[in-house]
Amino acid sequence: MTIETSTDDDAAARLGRLTDLATPFAVRTAVTLRVPERIAAGVTGLDKLAAACDADPDALGRLLRYLVHRGVFAETEPDVFALTDVGELLCERDGGGHGGYLDLDGLGARMDLAYTGLPHAVRTGGPGYQAVHGRDFWADLDAHPSYRAYFDALMLSQQRFTAPQVAALYPWQRVGHVADVAGGAGGLLRELLTTHPHLRGTLVDRGEPVATATATFAAHGLTDRVDTVVGDFFAELPAGADVYVVSRALTDWSDRHATAILRRCAEAAGRTGRVLVVEVLPTDPYVPHRSPYDLQMLVLVGGRERGVPEHVALAAAAGLKPVGTYRGTGGLTLLEFAVDA
């Protein structure tokens, strides 16, 4: 049975908007050729832009005029182009900026192209990334230093939103030692140690991010208050911390793997410690299938979006019970768990 919600023409137009690939790749091509930065620097004529981009003038002109139609550029006079407010966003390359993500030579495009492995992910329930690129996502980061550097910068940019809230929301005055599990390049732990000078910290992650975190801690004068551990968070974690933080990491894993991480945290925390899960939960109850991020996690790493009930269920399977909830802005939520005696 077909439920009619519009005319055939309306449906065809909506389908066209849903399936259009010309616009996404036109934008990415302009970014890869660094057209937005060149225009921002004053190279606005078509011939000069083509020379700077090492591009065919006619083909580049066709690309730019299409993007004028889409609102990315403006043609202020024949063969002279300017940035719109949308185009200005494409000049941002550092710290997870739009331009850096959309460059077809970078990690962001590699992540997007992994969507061609979505049929594999849907058939198997596992990630599609390896089916497309020949390595799993984490191994690909290890094999390409530029991808790793970009990913670490992207995570640090997210932590600039997350870390100050985590430092402010939780009662850290009752904590002496905090462990950041899968702590990446150390942005969150650095914020906690800087904001709360009484804290000691331990960061656990893979070798590459730990090396970056070690340098970050040294640069901020925190070396004597923090230990960095290269480790597998599916294996035994360092014991002795009062709180084990897992910040925006469980989405990277299937339910089975996420439960295993929480179980290791529970073992390390013991009966007196706490496990603090930090996630962005836009609504409660949250409906994960409305979020494109849920499909992105599936195709990249076999992970998933979850709401509060799903996190509580994972924790219960790991031997943990909820003991507190702290809510910040932008949906940031801290879920506090203790070992279920």
C-alpha cells in the first residue's frame, strides 16, 4: 500500500533532493581546489583562479556557476566571483572546520566515502569502512599520520564544547583521582586538571593519541599530576582512580564492545569508585534512528547512537547501577554509575 502525501511531481522533486550527488561533490571539489581560500585572498577572476588551482578555465567556470546557483558563491560581474556566507565557512580548515572536513584528499572525505559500504554494514551489522578502504577505521588512522592528526584535532575541537561543562557539572571536589578511558589527545583531562588543581589524572588510550596527550600535558605544566597509559580498554584498566570517565566513546562501539568497556571500568572502580559516561543526548527519550550520526557510527566503526535507557541497560549488563545524572547545555549529559553490589 502506498500512502499518498503529495503529487507525483512533488514526490519526484523531493526524491531528487534526497538523492542529489552533484551538489555535495561540487562543494567538495571547490574545497579540494582551495577555491574559497583563494577568493578570500583576493583571487576572484576566473582565469586567475583557474591558474592558481591548476584547473581548466571552462570546467572551473561551470563548477563555480553551479555553486552560485546553490548559494555557495556569487558572480559579482562576468567571470568574477565572491564568497557568500556559506562560502566563507568553507575557508575554515583548522580544528574540525568545514573546509578541512570536506577536502577530498582528507580524512573527512574518506569517512564520507565509507557510506558506499553501507549496504555491507546493513547486511552484516558490522562497519562498512573496511569493506571500502581495506582497513578498519582505527588501523587507517594508525597508517596515515595526517589522518590521525586531523582526527585528534577534530576530537579536541569537540572537547572544547564538552570539557568545560564536565569540569563544572560534576562534584569534582569529592574526587582525588580521575581516569579518562579512551581519553584521546587529552583535552578533557587537561581541562579537569587545570580547573581543579587538587585532582590527579590517568589517561588510557592507544599509542598515537597518548603521545599527543603526553606532549599536551607537558606544555601545560601538568606532567607531575598525570599518568599516561598506552593500553587496550577491553583489557584490565589501571586501578585506584575514584572516577573512571568514558567521554563520547561508547558510540564508537557495538553493544557487546561498549558493555565490555564499562565492565572493565567497573572492575577498576571497585565498590567505592564511580563510572561517569559523558554523551550528547539531544532529547530524552531520544530516538536514535532520526540522527544521521547513528548511521555514520554504523558505517565507520559498527557503533551506534543511544539514549539514556540504552546506556542504563549497557551499564546493568556490566554490573553497574545509575546513581546520578547531570545535564548541561546542548544535550550534554553525564550519567554516573556505581558497582551494583
